[in-house]
Amino acid sequence: MMEATRLRAPAHQAGERKMIGRDAGSDPTIAAVGSTNPIRLLLVDDKLIMREGVRAFLEERSGFDVVGQASSIAEATASDIVPDVVITDLVLPDARGRDVVVALRNHFARATIFVLTDVEQRSQVEAILSEGVGGYVLKTATAEEFVSGLRSAALGVPYLQQSLRADMGQTQEPSTATAPLDRDADSVGTLTRKEREVLRLLVLGHTNAEIADFCSVSLRTVEARRARVLQKLGVRTRAELVRVANRIGDLEL
């Protein structure tokens, strides 16, 4: 049964997205995730046990709010729920594959479509990616990869599971090659404990003011720590911080 909770529309507009590994760019969703509100999620899967499992898993983690569930396209689109991200399978009772993505994108025009599925055939994955989804992860992925991918998509940095990129033979960006990966890990290793905490909270989407409150320090102190984090990691934006986090693993610092 759909949980038809009414929410206000998110501030961002959906746009064309490219997957990590395909020159992912910035997106207005970055500002939305930086707000005080958690990421609003709608789960679409025909298996109740799957929806309940994902809901319970995500609600144990900060920054997520599962505002609705649906077992089909018809059920999802019958509600007035306004999610930030729609997590969907590609095999539903009333639609399959690209038709699922198109139907959900047309109805939830402001939401990011994030695919969580068993469908891993290369031709089908490529067809779905061509529709500009915000994320594509298999149900066999690790919990850390799922959460990391979801956070990336919500921040406007679309995500494709690493094993799928390898299977599809995608060439990696220079920023995701082995040497930069080592440099990322080394750079994170230079951060102090307090700087790592600021980094973790930034990746989760918290504002400077929220971080100051959480860490019981002044806003100026947080801004100084953030500046040092950006300098040490060689990045300039929150989206770039998320890319670094994706390359070195989920940041449970």
C-alpha cells in the first residue's frame, strides 16, 4: 500500500545526467541536498520484502527519509508524493526496462531516478543509461556501494556501479584511475580527526551551520576546517568531495 504522505516539491529541476566514468558534471541538486531536510525517497519494487528491507536499511542511516512505497508504476503515479529520488526496479507488473524509467521520469519530473535491480545485461544497462538515470546499482552490490551511489545521485553526481563499468568496458576518467585513487587515499590520510569529521558530514549533505552545531564549535571554525579539507584534497566543490569519497569508499570516519 502506498504511503501517500504529502511533501513540498524539492527546489531542483531534473536535467540530463551523465554517469560517473562519463564526465559527470555539476547539478542544482547539490544545493538542495545541502538543506536541513533529509533526502526524500520513494521505493518502487513489486516485492514487499525488498521494499521493507531497503526502507529499514536506509532509515538506520542519517540523511534519508523513505516517504513512500509502491509495487507498480500505476501505484507510484497515483500518489501526490514528491520525492527527491525514486529508487526503482526495472521489472514491474505494468512496465519493464526503459518503460519504467520513462514513466517515472515523466511523472516525477523533479526527482532523480535511481535504479536498483537484478538486470545486468550490457545492452539493457546501456539502454537505461541512455535515458539519463541518476544511478544504476545491482541488488548484489554491497551496502556501502548502494549508500555511496545514492548519496552521489542525490548530490547531482550520477553513479554507475564499478563492476558494471568494468563489464561494459568503459574507459575511466583520469580522475578515477589507479594513481589518482592512491593520491586520494593519501590525501585523506593527511586530514586530522576533526577535518575528517567535517569531510564526512559534508559528504552527507550537511551545511556548515549544521556541522558547527553537531561538533559544538563556531561557524568560523567549521569554515576554516572545510577550507583545509578542500585544499588538502585538491577539490573546490561538494560534488568533487563526493567523487573522492566514491573512489576511496564510503566515508565512515
